[in-house]
Amino acid sequence: MCDPDGFEGRGVVLSKIADDRLWVEMPNGHRVVAVNAKKSKFELSEIQPGDKVAVFFSPSDMARGTILK
């Protein structure tokens, strides 16, 4: 689905930044801006603060991720 060199982690949604972005906190305390995967079957409006989500990271940019849910 995504770049095979990246990796996936799980985090908790902190808040919505805009219609298409969320702040997600990873278990180690790292906070990232996450966007919805284009091929996902859910809308970001379905995700609320406190929800646990799967986030895919590219090794070149650890500050941004893609929500896989």
C-alpha cells in the first residue's frame, strides 16, 4: 500500500488541525501530523480525539504520517 521502506506504528489522536490533518501522539511521546490515506475506506470526520490509529511513516520524514486505521 505504501513505500516498502517505511514502517507502521500505532498512536492516539490528540486533535484535528484541519479538515484533512490530525495530531497523533505515538507511545514514545513523539507527535506527528497525519493525513488520511487516499485509498482508505473511512473519512477523517469519523475519527475523534482519543481514538487509536495505525500510522505509516516514510523513513525520510518522521514528522508526518499517513493514517491507515
